[in-house]
Amino acid sequence: MLHSLAFIPQGQEWLIILVVVLVLFGGAKIPQLMRGLGRGVSEFQEGIRETKDKFAQGLRDAETPENKG
């Protein structure tokens, strides 16, 4: 039976992945690649936070007595 996570890299797989990344991008490009990845993750987290804040504000607005008319 297949699990929902079909492939999770183990010890040797990580080594192969790192070698492939080095070959494809070269040693000089990896820091730049990681910075871009970090910025993308930060922007994603900021978007999640803003969405949660807007949702919470919408709930507070819906609960105010003036809207229960």
C-alpha cells in the first residue's frame, strides 16, 4: 500500500541530491539560491500572517453590536 508521502530522502539520497545541486548550480550560485529561497519563505509566512489578521478582523467586525441590527 502506498503512503501519502511516497518519497522522503534518507541518508544517501540527501548526498545524491546535494551533488546534483552542486553540478547544476555550481558552488557560487548556491548562497544566492538559498537567499532567494529564504526570501520566498519569509514572504509566504508574511502572507499567511496578513491573511489571518484580516480574517480575525472580519470576525471582530461581524460580532460588533451595530451589525446585529
